[in-house]
Amino acid sequence: MNDAPAPHVERRGPTELRDPLVRNELKKAGVWFGMGVSILLVWFLAQPLLLIFSGIVLAAILDGGTRLLGRVLPIGRGWRLAIVTLAGLGFIVWTFIFAGMELVGQAEELRATIAAQLDRIFGWASSLGLTQSNMQLDQLTSQIMGSLGRLTSAVGSAVGVITSLVMILVIGVFIALEPRLYERGVAWMLPMRNRDAFYRTAQRMGYTLRRLMAGRMVGMAVEGFGTWLLLLAGGVPMAALLGLLTGLLAFIPNIGAIVSGVLIVLAGFSQGVDTGLWAVGVYFVVQTVDGYLIVPYVARKTVDLAPALVLGAQLLFGALFGIMGLALADPIVAMIKTALEQKSREEEGQGAGVAEP
């Protein structure tokens, strides 16, 4: 009888990386760890990322203007981009130089008018017991600004604002000058099998962003000039400033319209009931034209975003990233939706190709 011990079979231990179970668990842990690190990076680098995305949005505007100008002016792309850029800068310089003095005076008058109107509203509400009797405009302003979220040091001062605007302009011009170069740079970091899908997605996202910004520019112009002319015809004070503010705030859907509407109504009622009612009518006419003509047309040409989705994104991004996040919430949501829709088309196309005999 053989009393020799049976040979011992060694099995893989928990630290053996060749074990399929260990490798699978490590992959899962790596995915969760990577997601956590990505979230932290996005949080701490939110301001630079928003500046970069602002440059991309500006590049879409410049690229759209360059393409549109190419339909009537057959010159090189660089020259067309220079014309569009200089035209935009010229409009901004003209606004500050020629209209600046008048608008500065009107801005102080508007501030005093709004403060007086709000004091009257607070007094009336206090007489009814709806608010505290010592409620001040400064306290309300600080509460509203606090609810909009934080502004980081990158845009917390006048120097930071100017620096950020210059950075956005530089990024936007460089991307608009050679967009294919940056697409190839991003695609180079992807596997070869994913590059064709990336190019298609990037092309669709660029098309959507150009159309979205074109519609936004048209809406801003219509609301700004329409508000100015109608308020001027009705004798509402500070019509030029209110028109300019309405046009600028039109870049932020939903919330911008509410803010501009409050300013218009308060300025109108400062001159009497008739003027106030005219201001209310002007606001509804302008918003109806934008909401029922311009916005639906842009939605059909780009991506149809539900108003509640946009408003929710604005509240979320405004609370997290401040004014810049509030302004960029709409294009960010549009880009995410476009990417998801393109991904769905790619998967459906692959499924149809497999199902075909």
C-alpha cells in the first residue's frame, strides 16, 4: 500500500491578477474609481471647463457667420472669419463708445426707478403682513444672488472678467479658424474603431450648435430692437437700455425673459398705469413672437428641447457654477442630447445591419 501523500493542487489566491474573477472585480472597481475622479475633476476644474466651452460656443457663432458670409462673398475662409470677428468687435465697441454715455445715465436712472418701485411693493406687502417691515432691497438682492450660486475667483473681479473674455475670444477664434484640426486632435486619442463614429457625432454637434446659436442671435436681435421701438413708441422711460438688456438676457431662455419682463413692467408703471399696461403688452407681444415663431423654427432646425428640461438645467448649473453655468446650460443640454441621439442612431444602424440577411 502506497502511503505517499496525494499531490497538492495549487489554486490561484486572491492576489493573483490572472484569476478571471479578480480581473473582473478590478475592472469594476477601476470604472467606479474613474467615475469618482472624473466627478471631482469636473467640480474643481468647472470654471476652466466652462471657459473652454464658452470658447466653443463663440467658435460656433463665428463659424456660422463665416459660412453664411461665404454664400455671398467668395473669398478665403480666413478673410471671412476676420470680417465676422471684426464686425462683432466693432458692434461691441460702438455700443460702449457711442451709446455708452447715454446708457450709463439710463442705467443709474433705471436702478433708482427699480429701487423706488420695489420699495413701494415691499411697503404694500408689509401693510398686508406678507413681508417683514424692515425688508430692504439690498437684502433681497443679496439673497437672489446667493441663490444663483457661487462665482469663482476667475470671474470674481473686473480683471478676471476681462481676462476670461479675452481667453474666450482667443479660444473661439482659433477653433473657428481650423475646426478640423481640433477634431482630429481629439479623435487621435480614441481607438481607431471609434473614430468614424466620433467624426459623425462631432459633425452633428457642430451643426446643431451653429443653428442653435444662429437662432439665439436672431431672437436676441428681434427682442432687443422690438422692445426698444415699442417702448419708445409708448413713452416708456429708458427704452434704449431696456431694449439692450432684453436682447442680452434673451441669450438665457426662460430666466432671461422673466428678468427682462420684471424690469420692463417696473419701469413702465413708474410713469403711470397707462404706460405700465403698455409695457406689459409690449413684453407679451415680444415674447409671443419669440416663443411662437423664432423658438419653434430653431427647434425644428436643431434639437427640440423641452422648456422644463432647459429650466431645470439652468437652475442646476446656476446653483453649481454661477452666472456662467446659467448662461451655458442651454447649449450644454443641447450638445448632450445631440450626442445621445447620434449614439442611438449608430446603435440602431448597427442592429439593422446585423439583422439584415
